[in-house]
Amino acid sequence: MPKRRAIPGWQLCLVLGAVAAGVYAMLPAGGWWHPIAYAVDGLTCITIVLAAIRRYRPDQPSTWYTFAAGLGVWLIGTVIDRTTLGAPWTHLSTLLLLVGYPLLCHALIGLIRGRVRSHDRTAGIDAGIVATSLALLFWALIAEEVALPWTQLVIAAGDIALFMLISLLVTTPGARTVSYRLLLGALALTGFSDVLIMTMPFRPGDLADTALVLGNAFVAAATLHPSMRQLTVPLEHPPAFVRPRLALLTVAILLAPAVSIYQGATGRIAQNWLPLGVGSIVLFLLVSARMAGLVIRVEHQARRLSVLVNQDPLTGVANRRRWDDALAGAMARAARTGEPLVVALLDLDHFKRFNDTHGHRAGDDLLSGAATAWSTGLRDGDLLARYGGEEFCVLLTGRTVAEAALLMERLQALTPNGQTFSAGLTPWDGRQTAQELLEHADRLLYEGKHTGRGRVVTDRATSAA
């Protein structure tokens, strides 16, 4: 009988978390049941997060450790608040709650910066727009109506900062991995719980409290998934201005005239409130529409320019410029993750004789046909590039030298017009520069040409293909 496939840890975490949330909601009201269960659930979540950091070793572990620290501070403050009454414990729980905000904000900033360039200023400008609009909305609807103590104002500022960073994280280009979606799910559950707490009387074990417990399961599952390492890996290329970010900024900008209309409708603006509000909305919509048109045009031009800059015009594969960038990026990733990296340098045998016999047009067709045929034998993550003349290079990640040699033999069989190629195949040792790696592959290539052509030469053996 075939063995049953084991359930991945992150899926098991979600299932057990959902069961725990259900049991938590059914615990008897009163007493110590809910505080103890809440503490155990939160401590389990933090323990899983710390274990996952040590297991997967993400590129920026400090971001995840800060996230775990923020969760831990909030957990302690919440447990103190639910198990004690009066000062000084109430003051301590409030202080811990306030300390948790900068920790979680720092973690979210780390996730956002991991998906864009660290010197990109547009994210900071966007954050200022969103934060200003949310602060205006809070002041107009709440703070101006009720005299709040300074602690509540600081907590409100922390909530605004978290919501601002979450909205930027959602609208920042990057890998939409399972871990990313689970983390957003946890943040959404936390936000849902906060809304319920502000609008309804709180009771331990109610929907708002249970949502927090379920959110812990989502956080733990997000860190248990292997894709958590990709959340803090910088993008190779700066992100374009994308439509979700445009929609976010449009909503943020429209909050200002919306507040003006609200104040006028409630009698706070004596006159001209309606033309002011409607005119502002129309103006901002026109500005947003114009900006959207410019963004679409720039993105289209950028895509065309990217093709022209990075593609070989004859064969359609990557050119030397694209190869240099890809090799540098692959070496940086291999240094972080430890995955194997192999480079192959290919040269069509007797190409000059073929060119002289059949003409330059036939020679161009051979180069183009060979590139097309070889591309069909590669994986999506592999890269074939024209290095110059009749020389091509192949970048292989996640393959051993033996696997790469077998692949070269398959590509040999795909070469059109009965032609062959010689190839030099070498792994990156983790210390070579890109130039040294290619020079070593070039030496192996010419060793194959001098020993009979149509051969794949590695550091250890020469194989006839």
C-alpha cells in the first residue's frame, strides 16, 4: 500500500488553531478559564514563530524576532489586564500595550522594505498621505467629539500607524506566497476584532476574543510555511507604481473632502461646505484619473524598454546584459540559501564552416533555431542567454552537476540540422567571482573542443554526448 502523505505543518497548525478557537469560544464564562487558555494559545504561537525562524533562517531574522517580541509584549499586557483589577497593574498593562505598537510597526516596516529598494522614497510619501488622511478622519469623527485621555490618543495613533503599514504591505508589489496570505489573514482577523471591541461590549470568549485566538493560528501557520523566507528578500528590480497602491491613495485623498462634507452636514461649517466638498472630490478624481493614465503609459514603455535592453534581437533569448544581471542575482541568492548553482557555456561546433558553406542567413537561422529548441528543454527557473557569436550560456539553479550534465545531453539531442555543440559545465564554489566562474567554464569548453567536439566537460569527467 502506498504511504499516506503527511500533512504539512502549516496546514496542521491551521486545523488545530481552528479547533482551539472553537473550544475557546465554548469555555464557561467567568473564572480563570479564558485568561489561562488565551495565555497558552498566545505562548504557543510565539514559540512556533521562534522555532520557525531558527528552522528557515530568513534573510532578515530581526524582522521576525521583532514581530514575535511585539506579540509577546501584547500577550503579557492582555493577560495582566484580564486577571487583575486596578492600579498599578492597569498602568502596567497599558504600558505594555503601548510598547507593542513600535515593535509591530518596526516588523511591518521590515516586511515592506524587504519587498522594495531600501532607498525608495515613494513608500514614505504614500505612508504620509495615508496616515494624514486617517488622522484627519479620527479627529473629525472621534477626538473632536469626546475628550480622550492621552493614553487613548497614543493607542489611536498606534492603530493608525499599524493600519497604514498594513495597507502599504498589501499594495506593495512582491511575491504573493502562502506565508504572505496567511500573515494578511492574521492581520485582518486582528483588525476585525478591534472593530468589534470598539463597537460592542467586550466579553471573554465572544467573537472578538475568538478572532484574536484564531489570528494567532494564522500567524504561526504563516511562519511554518517555507515561503516565509521570501517575505524579507529584496526584489531584484524596483517595483512599478501599481494599481492597488493608486486605489489606496485615491481613497486616502478623498477622505479630506469627505470629512468636509460630513462637517458641513452636521452644521460645523456655516456655508460653502457642499461646493467645497463636491469640488474637491471631482478635482481629486480627475487628478487620480490623469495619474492612472500616466502610470499605464509609463508601465507600457518600461515593458518595451525592458525587452529591448535584455533580449537578443536575433535569437529572442536573453542577451549578455540580462545574463550578467541574472548571474549576479543568482549568486547572491545561492550565498543566502545554499542552493547549488551551475553554469554551462555552449559553443556550436564548426559554425564557421557551416556559415561559409550555407551562407550567413542559414547561419542566423541555425542560431535562432538552436536557441528556440534548447529553450524547450529548460525549466522556467533556468536561463539561456546568447553570450556572443555562436556561444551561449545556461544558468541552472537547484541542480547538481550530474543533473546539469544530463540536461546538456538532452539539449544536444535537440540541436537542429544535425549539428552538435561543445560545453563546459562548472558549479559555483561560493567564492568565485562571476568572471572567474565563466573563465573556468570557458576553459572546460575548449578542453571539449580539443578532445573531439560534441562533448560536455565538467571538473570531474568528460562525457561524449
